[in-house]
Amino acid sequence: MATIAVYSMKGGVGKTSLAVNLAWAAAALSKRRTLLWDLDGQAAASFILADGRKAGDEARAVIEKDLAPERLIVKTHIPLLDLLPADASLHQLDALFSELDRKKRILRLTEGLQRSYDHIILDCPPGLGSTSEQVMRGAALILMPMIPSTLSQRAFAEVRDHLTRHHKGGPPIIPVFSMVDRRRLAHRKAMAEAPDCPVIPMASAVEQMADRHAALGEYAPKSPAAIAVATLWRAIEERLAR
């Protein structure tokens, strides 16, 4: 089993849409038993995949180990894809991890689920704190979506340097250009400077995910964004296999 984290220092960069679409690709394209664990208190991934679910405050209890993850996991409408939903109790997740003082809590929780799933994908909250430290210890691979800009690339370099300093031997971090608009000079310049970075184009179809409560591959499988996600997922599986 591999745990793949989708993480960013800042919000508004397409993090949740990438996490949901990768989870769909793992389940639908690769036929892998997949769990999407929503760790973001905004619960956007949970809204997309489990609309209508009555949200409580159990997500915090899973972290505290007062509630087994299996008790909260719900099946989605997508075969082979389950969801461990978030709720408002995760808004202070950094503080919770600091209080617990268990540096490998996410790692231990995902290890307990390894018999049930081939892949666990984490939709992480933004920021660089106790939660990101947990993610860096618990993930096999970290994807960092960013809008192609100087500031986003600077944020990526900061996370990469932090990992190098404090987590030697930690998981590789893969930058992903998201919400790319090739009409913009800054985007084209950033892509030219990092030609090997995966690119997910901006698309109105992606913005419909919340309204449709579905992954992009379900209703627009031939769109450039869906094709880009599928290509990225295949590259991730190849990397994990190595």
C-alpha cells in the first residue's frame, strides 16, 4: 500500500480537485482499492464525493484514536473508492497534532488500513506546521500543486528545503503546475523554466466538480484536464513501482 499526499502551503491552487481526480483515477483507471482521506477542515473533497452525508465532529476522534477509521469511512458512488470524510473538527488540526505529541500518528493510522486498500490519498490542509510534519513522515510521495508563478515556485522551494533539512530520507515531493492558463505570460515562463513539471490546465469542467459531485473523469473524460490527470496518475504508479 502507498500513501500519496496532495499538499500545498497555500490554498486556492487546485489541491482538492487534484486529490479527488487522482483518487478517481486510482480506482477507475487502475482498479485499485483506494481511500481518499480528507484532512482539510473545509471538507471540500467530502462535499464532492459524499454530498448529503450528515457531518458531525467525528473526524477529530479518528486522529485522537477515540474512533476507529473504519467507523467513519463511507463508500462513494465510484466503485473501489472510499472516503474518510472531514468535518469542522479538523479546523485546528495543527493544534491537535501538537497536543497529541505523536509524530507518526498519520503513519500509524494508515498502516492500520493497509490490508483494506492499495492506495491512500491524503487531501491535506494548507500550511507548514504540525500537520505537514505528519504528512512528511507518513507519505510515500507528496504532490504539491501550484499555480505557475514566481511566488508559488518560491513556496515549493521552501517546502523542498524544509524536507531536506528536517526529513532526510523523506518522501520525494513532485511539483504539479495546476490551473494553468497558457494565455498568461507568467504561466508560460514558469513552464518553460520547469519543462518536466506535470501540467493540469485550467478548465471550466474542473470547476463543475462541486456542482456535479463527481470527478472530472466521470463527465468529461476526454477533456484536456482529465487526460492530464490520467497521464499524471500513470507516472505516479510507475514511480511507486520502481
